[in-house]
Amino acid sequence: MTSSTSSFWKDRIRASAVHLSLSVVVAALSALLVFGLWYPYPYREIAGGRELFVLVVAVDVIMGPLITLAIFDRRKHWNKLRRDLLIVVLLQLSALGYGLWTVAIARPVHLVFEIDRFRVVHAIEIPDELVHMTPQGITALPFSGPSLLGLRPFKDGDEQMEATMAALQGISLSSRPDLWQTYDASRADVIRVAKPVGQLRQRFPGQVAVIEAALAGQSTAAVAAARYVPLAARKSFWTVLVDGRNGDILGFVPLDSF
């Protein structure tokens, strides 16, 4: 290999490495946004946000530096080389922007107590035509992480029938802003349907350590009063641990307790 050829490849590898380093920094900042706000634990597990983000970012981080490796050539006129690199960066940022938009519209926005369970509601599941019916004091599509809500009682049989028919068509009760109420208004119902954590331990004897870990850090009184309620998400089923005295959320465990 001649010295010119060696220098040619060193320049390309160096440029690609710099591009990769910058891409990793941007990906890390994106991860802080996604997992710090949109998909905090346990929603990154429950809602599948981690897998979606990794797929989007991995493709973006890998492809940009590879393209730079292919096109970088110091023998090009500086204006042409700068134009080529700018196009690569713009394409990469566009792809990242589209990926983040995809992650954003799939983000969980509410954890709603629905009759006898909790349900994770994603932004894309909320019908646009019902957003204006969101009760005052509740943000329909928050960007600061999922909020805790409940469902109000039906006004009458007609409303219940209409909501049931909509649910059969794929619009769950929990994704309807017109049925939302504050979680405080649902605490008594949560306490009523919640079951003792002791029953959960009996059902899943091999997962007792997981249950105890989810309750770690809680007061002795809260652990003694701990109860559980099933949780339904789009792709998985978990369990919410609640304080049987006041309905406060104590933790989450990856167990299907339905």
C-alpha cells in the first residue's frame, strides 16, 4: 500500500470516527429526552419505548458515519466536500427527527385506572376529535411523562352503550378524554378492587424477590398495607402495587396478574 493510499484511508477513517463521536453525543442527548421525560421507568419497559428508540437511533448513528467513510476525500475541492458532508448531516438529522417524532407519538401519556385495572394510554390512541373534551386541569397530551388519572362513572345507560361500542372498535375507555377524571376521585375505587400483595406472592412464589424489590424503600406501614391491581399495556401486562390505605402508587412489577 502506497503512502498516499494509506493517508487516503486514514483521513476517511478519522473523519468517520469524528462523525461517529458526534452522532453518539446527539444520540445520548436524545436518550435523555426520551427516557427522562417521555418514557420514564417503568414505561420504557411496559410501552416498548426502549426497543423503538434503539432501533431508530442505531440505524441513524451507524449510517451517517458509514456514508462519511464512503464519500470523504481530501482531493475534492473544499466547497464540494463541505457540501457533501452537509448533505449527509442534514439527511441524518432529518432521519433522527423523524425517528424521534415516531417515538413521541407513541409515547405513554397517562396511566388510567379503568374499572378494575390500570391501563397505559399512548398519545396515538387518543382520538383527535375528543381532545377538546379533556376536563379542565388535565393535559390531554403531556410531554413531561405519563400522568395518573381515573375514569368517571357513566352519566347514563346511553353513554355506557356508546362507549362500549367504541371500545369494540378499538377505542378503549381509558383513551377517551371525555371520561377522564382526576386520580384523587378514583382512589376509593382503586382501594376497593385492589387485592392483598400476599395473594400475589402466593400466585408467583418464584417472583417474591421481584415483588419485594418493587416495595423497597417504602415505609413499613405502606408495605404492610400494600395491595395490587393488574395493569394492561399495548404489548404487555404488568402489575401495579398500591397503598391500600390511600391508593398511592408504590411500585410496578412485570407480572401478569389478570
